[in-house]
Amino acid sequence: MTDPRDVIYAAIHSAFVKYPREDDPTSHEHWIQPEESAHLTKVVLAELEANGFQIVKKSD
């Protein structure tokens, strides 16, 4: 089973990699570091939990 944290982390990181800063065309392709993606993931999960949300995997 895939950990929801891994899914959220991958979505955050890939979004920043696929869509570089528009105001800086010379910016590095990976302008958000993996550690920053991990931190954002923790914040998103904490906010969801604090607001009563729960991530569940739907059955197929």
C-alpha cells in the first residue's frame, strides 16, 4: 500500500519541478529542494488533521 505522505510529497515536488518560476527563466529546474517538499507535506497533513480530515484509501 502506498503511504499518503509519499503521494502528497511526490505531487508537491513534481509540481515545482514541472512548473519553474516564471519570473526567473534561468532558475534551476529543481527550485524546491526535497527537504522543502517534505516539510510542505508535513504541514499539509497537519492542517488536514487539525481540521478533522482523514486520508483514506478507497476500496476498488
